[in-house]
Amino acid sequence: MSQYIKTIDVAGGMIKATCPRCARTAYLEVAPNSRRRIFRCRCGKSATYNINYRKERREVTYGPARIITRNAMQTKIRLNDVSVSGVSFYIGSEFALAMRRGQEIGIKFRSGGSSVMQRKIRIKNINKNRIGAQYVRAGVTW
């Protein structure tokens, strides 16, 4: 039996759940900092929702990119997703050990079209070899 899993945004501490079988909807309260919520419908079908607390939409992007450290060393990375305010990427485990929260580095990648983006980012989250970073304000050079 397969499990129905969907990502949904939180609005005001609630999510709008829809049964995949009978299309019945319900507004469910979400506990703070929870990552999943299960909805059990009266028809007997259950659905699991991954909770998204982000304010901006993420564009899932699997592509090559490069990070540039202050000493001008370039390292290849693999983008995971891009949003208006930041980016997440995978990096080799030997380089992930050298990363620190709050560290500022440059990133260079191709955006949706063919233009090359080059931005300065600040590392916000490190989970093994997955790094989450926020763009530093425009006009700052590195």
C-alpha cells in the first residue's frame, strides 16, 4: 500500500489538507516546529503532509555550480534548490567540514535561463554535506 505524501505551506499555524481519495478538505492545526502532519479522512484514507514554513517559494534546481572562498579557492558543488532569499547545495564531505555557520562565500551558477548568477552568500545551516545559505544584501563585493 503506497503512502500519499505532499509538501504544503503553513498559513497562520494551519494547513489545508485534502483527501486523495474522496477530495474532502479540512483545515488542520500544526504544532510549532513540526515537520510532518498526518490527515486521516472519514473515508479511511490517510495522507502525510511535509510542512513548509518558508515565506518564499523554492525552485528545485539540480545543477552544477561553484563556490568561491575568500582565498579565491573554487570548489564544485551541486545545487539543490534556489529561492528569492537563498540557496541550498550539496558539497563534498571534505569541504563541508571546513564550512562554518555565518561564513560568507561567493557562489556562481546558471539561473533558469542561460545567464550566470554570481552572488555573495552567508551560511545559515549545515546538515552533513548539505548547506543552506542566505544571500547577502546587494552591492556588497567580495
